[in-house]
Amino acid sequence: MNLIDLGWNDFFAGSFAPLKLRGLKPGRIAEEHRELYEIFCEDGQFKAEVSGKFRFAAQARADFPGIGDWVAINVFPGEAKAIIHAVLPRKSLFSRRAVLAGGMPETGGKTEEQILAANIDTVFLISGLDNDFNVRRIERYLSAAWESGATPVIVLNKADICDDIEARIREVERVAPAVDIFSVSAAKNDGFANIQKYLQPGRTAALLGSSGVGKTSIINCLLGENRLKTTEVRKDDSRGRHTTTHREMIILPTGGIVIDTPGLRSFKVWDGEEGLARLFEDIEELALRCRFTDCGHTDEPGCAIKSALTDGLLDPGRYENYQKLQKEQRFLATRKNQKEVRKQQRAMGKKFKQYHKMMTRLRNKGLI
């Protein structure tokens, strides 16, 4: 395999230089199965796992390789096996907040960053033009897409069953200015010429969206064959049934790369401050016009946001979604601060243990 076709560029080559001196080779994570990985590299395709040293040094889930990551590997001669020693710095990262082992974070669950796709050039945000069409969900995905460092593109699938496609596109345009929006029909294999320009050799695109929006069907259209398994959505609500069970990187016949991901039942933004500011720029500009700089936008006189809501210039649903995302970010910031405090406490505890061990050795030797 050619590294350039896999997305290799000067950004990754620069950070890999010291690892090359250690005799390691670059590879890219093509599939992720819990703690086992499939890797593409110049020597072919290998199954891989992280080294013991890597595992010991990892502080969080996001420190481990994710789909699309470039890694430094040691390949075993004569075996289709490799060991991962390092993850290269990421050029872009699309992730979400995940809750592990304990349920919702409000009840004590552990909050972690879950990587959905790394080192991507384009994020195709897929939404169905059926009963599951939801502008507020598109806003949520778009906020994370702006934060990721990749270029967001909104793809509205199932155009063949939509009575007024233009009306749907106008709805999305109101919340996604300056973002390319295309309608396609995976069932009819129609409309894909518009998105081919994002799928050039060496370029990587990730498809993200809720279950049933047709991500896998779209990839089959791009492949020109029904290679990946799909299932029908539920007729009552057009929701999917998680046909895709793991993340997978696929090289297209045209040379571009796509990452297929399982459908997301829920999506909580991980780092979204900049994305929120960009997505809701109109609301933040309104807030600057309020009479009071600390306006809570409730009962204060001279509130520009209240006036815009009353006059119909601001969609109440959009403002409510903005408030929800802001609340999530405040909660997440608190959790991150708590996590950092615990991390510092553990580090300090280790130092105290090391100090006491040293003092014990000195006393045993009669030096103090």
C-alpha cells in the first residue's frame, strides 16, 4: 500500500521522524475491535495491539489509537502481526462524550472522551429525509464537526421518499450557513456526483449520523457494489437497527478513503466551545446587544434575545438547543476539572510514596 494514498503527508512525516530512528514504521488504524486493531501500512495489512509500555503510560481512553489514527509500529517478520508503540499527533479529531461503568455522569458514571474518527479531512453529517429528520440533531453534530478541525458537509439521504426536498434544505440552511448541503438517494444511487470532489486520493471522509440514516448504503454506492451489509429501518419511526457494529476505514475505487461508523443513538459533544460559538454566532451576537452584560435572558429589561424570540426573529427551538449544548459544556468542564484534580492528587500521592521509600532506605543504611 502507498502511504500517500492512505493519507500520509508532511504533517505526519514531521512528527514521525524521531520514531523512524528507532526502526519503527508508520501505519494507519483501519479497524478497531476493543483492544485489537487492523492496520494498513506499506507492507500490507496487519493485526495489532498496543505494547505493554504504551498501555501502562495511557492516562485515558482517548490516549489509545482510534480509527484513522497514524501509529508507529513494529512488524514481526513472517507474521501478519504488529505492535503499536505510539500514536502520532492528530491533525483533526471527531469525538463525543461517553459515559462508562456507572450509567449517567449525574449518578456517578465515569465521563470519557470517545474517538469516533481521527485525521479526517471531511465529516459527512448524514440525515434521513424521512420520519427521523431532525434539524436540532443536525445542529448538535455540526457543533462537534466545527470543533473537530475537519470540514463539515451535510448529506440529506432518502431524497426518493421526500415530497419537498427544497423545503428541507432551506430548514438546514438556516442553521448551517456556509456549509455545503446535498441531497442524495442511496436507494436510487442518485446525487453522488456532488460529493465526489471530497473523495480524492489520499483524502479521508467520515460518515456520521444516527441509526437508519443510510451511512452504509451510501458507502455501498460509492464503492459501486453492495459490499457492506444493510438492513431496513423500522417503519413506524424510520430508526435503524445498528447494522454496522464497528468502525472501519474503506479505500474507494476512486482512491479516496471513507470511515464507516455505527449509528449513534445519542450524541454528547466533548469539546464544543469553539464549535458552539461558530454554529450559534447569531445568538451570541444578539447577546452582545443586551442592556446588561450579565443578562440571563429571562426577566431582564432590554434583553435582545427575549425581543428576538418575541418578534419571531429567533427560532425558540434553536435557542433551546443552544441552551442545552451550553449546559452540557458547563457540566463537562466541571467533570474535566474534577478529573484533573484527581490526577494531580494521584501524582502527588506517588511522589509521597517515593519519598517515604527513599527515607526508609536511608534509615536502614544508617545514613540518617
